[in-house]
Amino acid sequence: MTKNTKICLLVCITLSLFLLIPSAGAFEIAPANPNVGDEIIVTGDSPTSSVPAKMVFTKTVPVEDGTYLYYVGKV
């Protein structure tokens, strides 16, 4: 691979990443420093009709008779 080909490939990959990654700076999270039990609100604008979102949280669930149950509602 020549030097020009490598540079061209690097530029194409970089531009592709900018087009595929949504503008995260356009979103605001309130409160900025949430505590346990706080309601978190995410607001913003997007040039697309949907925005991928991922939520991660932990919950301690008691074990009774060797089984456990946790219902996730209104998440």
C-alpha cells in the first residue's frame, strides 16, 4: 500500500465515523450529577428520527427459596 493510499483510507474512515456517530453534544442530561433515586431527563435534537440509547443500572434482589424475581416496569 502506498503512502497516499494509506492517507486516503484514513481520511475516509475518519469521515465515516463522524457521519455514523450521532452528535452527542446536542443532548443535555439533567441533573448533571444525579444521585440514587433521582429522575434523569435526557433532552436534545437529532437530525434522524431515532437515537440509539443504552441504559445500565444495578439492582440487589433478595433470594427466597433459591429463586429470585425482579420486575422491570416503566424503565
